[in-house]
Amino acid sequence: MPGEAGSIDFPRSFGYLFILRFSLIPREGRARAGVLETDRGEIKTPVFMPVGTQGAVKAVEPRELEEIGAQIILGNTYHLYLRPGTEIAEKAGGLHSFIGWDRPILTDSGGFQVFSLSSLRGISEEGVEFRSHLDGSLHLFTPEKVIDFQRSLGSDIMMVLDECTPFPCDERYALESHLLTLRWAERGRNQKEKTRPLYGRSQLLFGIVQGSTYGQIREQSAQALVGLDFDGYAIGGLSVGEPVDVMYSITELCTDILPSDKLRYLMGVGTPENILESIERGVDMFDCVLPTRNGRNATLFTRNGKLNMRNASHADDFSPVDSECECYTCRNFTRSYLRHLFRAGEIMALQLASLHNLSFYVWLTREARDAILDDSFAMWKKEQLSRLSTEITEPI
Ligand SMILES: [Zn+2]
């Protein structure tokens, strides 16, 4: 049956568990609370995915991710394909086993990094040719190959190859690019149907809506992808420099078209405010490097806004980073000590800051879910937005 990919891939007699459904708890408004069941457990949405670019969430251990309640992490196919390579991933028994993480993993298709990191050689109907940013070696990613790579990695959610257009983007280019991305999406879906998981666990495949900031192209993209019947849908090509109100209106336009019984993933977004606004517009899943990247740069998220831990005002502040946060960092350490660690260049500063920031993002989406289930999301969101912009006036 379309949409239940697992049941196509595996007859029950194989002994695989193949519950693949996104059950939605209907509520008023667009904000949704759902459960995605995968072979590696349930994912309760809305959900934030910590980014584990190279098979590691920077400065945070898997056991810490479990402790803060991270349900799923993201891995980047481009990086993992170049290093350690799919052969090592397969010898290790897949990415989960290689990196010591047995909860779900989503892998992107590699497209975004090909366009942003590598030295691009050319895009053709066949795929995208590029030189590695590591050693200059020449590679070709095709829609079929990126599915094969993700089969080697064994991720629970795979993504199709797409072209993420930059901002601003010429309308004609956005249209042609969307049409190419659509043809690639169909080839990716066909390749998934032709191949099987290597490690006995079902793998979902998501399509990606593109079309830059052009509403009509976005509509075409979303409708055509729905026609291809993916297991879930991502909204790509946003948070690339466009005004925030454009990001919200395009997101809303997409969630209006995408089927309500499939998961929606807004790629690479964003700030706590962006996440709350997008949940309100019907998005279920997020990833962003902000919590870890900002953490390593001494910027910490709190319920009352951002803190710059290098700021002198923290020198003798013996309160926790966020008095309402229950993470290891906030339970055990003070702002004063964190400031000291950053100033002293201690590695632990990066670990404690990243752990807290991820904990904050995981808390934010978990609380959003509770508020949705409690029919109080609109009020709760308003309160959080007001708090996020109040207390902190420090230079970041
Ligand atoms: Zn904390």
C-alpha cells in the first residue's frame, strides 16, 4: 500500500517489524502532535533533531543525548560518504552500530552540502558532479546513488536528492530547478522500491518541496511530490537568507497542501522563535546547527532569551544558565564557572554549553507537544515568545 513503505519492502514472514505510521492526534488549528513509529522506536512530534554532521553531535556524547531526551539525530550523507565512506559504514553494520546510537537517525541526501561546501562541477539530468572539499577528488551524486548510500548507512529516514536553490533566486531558475528536483525525487523513490535495507530495519523516504520564494512553484512542487506518495515530506530551501515572514508564508502554503497524515519536516530551521512559529503552521520536525554551533561560541539559549557567556556580567553570577532547565549543566554549574571555562579555553565549556542548548531545544519541542495535546498551544506559544524577547539585552 502506498505510504506504508515497510509493508512493501518486507513480508511479515521475514520477521521484521514494520509498523510505519504517523498517527496524528487531531487538534484545533494547524499545530499537530503526532507519533511516528519506526523500527527503532517511536518519535513523538513536534520533534527537534540534533545534528550529527559527521556521525557525531559536536561535543555531545550519545549517552548525553539519550539523557536529555533526544529521540532522533541527523547525519549528513555528503560527509559520511566522503569519510569514512560507505564501505566502512557497511562493515560496521550500519551507521547506528558505527556511532553507538540505537535510536532513529535521519540522513539527508547530501545535496545541500554538495551545493554549499564542495567545488561544484555541474548539475545535469543525471545528477550533480563535484569535487570533495577534503581532497579535491571528483564525485557524482545521482538520485539512485544517494539512496544506495543511505541504504549503506541504514538510516531510519532517508531523503531524496534535491537542489536547494539559493536566495535570492531567479524565478525561471527556481522553476527549472524544481522540475529537475521533482524528476530526481521520482528516480529516488523508484530506487528505494528496487532496493532493500541491509540491516533488517525498514527505512522511510521523504520527498523535498522546493521552489524558492515563489508560491506558485512551491504549490506545484508540493502537489507533484504528494502524487509520488512519499512516507513524509520535507520543506527545503528555506532559512537561506529570505525574510522571516516569507519563510513563514511559504511554510504555511506548503503545510496547507501536504497531506495531514504524513510527517512534515522543515529543514535547517531554526531559532526557538522560528520553531514555535512553524509548529503553529503545522510543521512536525526540525533540525538546526544553531544549538551546538552557538554553544561552542558561548551563546546560550534560555527561556528568557540568549546569554553571551563571555560577558563580564557573569563573572560573579552563581546562578545556573537557566534556573528552569533540568539539564546536567544547569543542575551542577553556574554562569560564573561557564564564563571561566570559556575564557580559559577549556574543552568542557563547549560540552556543557552544547548539552544545555540541545536540552533547551528538546525541551521546547516537547513542551510544545504537551501544550498542543492540552489545547493550550496558542497561549503557551505567546507566553514563550514574550519571554524569549524579554530579559536578555546583552550583546551576543
Ligand atoms: Zn540547562
